[in-house]
Amino acid sequence: RIATVGGDSHLKLWLLTAGGTHEAIWWRHGHLAEELKVGDRVDVAFTLDVNEWNGYSTVQLVVEDVRKSEIGDER
């Protein structure tokens, strides 16, 4: 899933890996929502952070950069 948040300023991503689905945020990159498509294979550089919102704490990936993967689709 891909969504914009914060008045379309930020990009929220749900990344599927071999280890499960992980929530990620890419600050100030909401403008790229149209360039990424659900199902795209991407390489993601990120740091880990704790998201504290509305009384809940969750681990989230903070995206530093994304690029289309050069590795072929192995499905």
C-alpha cells in the first residue's frame, strides 16, 4: 500500500519482505506517490524509529532513499 499523509507532504509505505509487512514513512516525499506503484520491487535505505502516536508505540522504518530494484522478479 502507498498513501500520502500530512496534507500530502509525506509518503507512507507498507513494504512486503520475506519477514512480513513493515510500515515505513518517507518525510517530505509525498510528491513521489504517483511514481511508485503497488507491486514495484524496490531497494530501500532506511533507519529504524519508534512511532509514538495516539498513545501507541510502534516500530517504523524511516526511509532515506528508494530506487527501483535492479534484481529481477523471482516470483
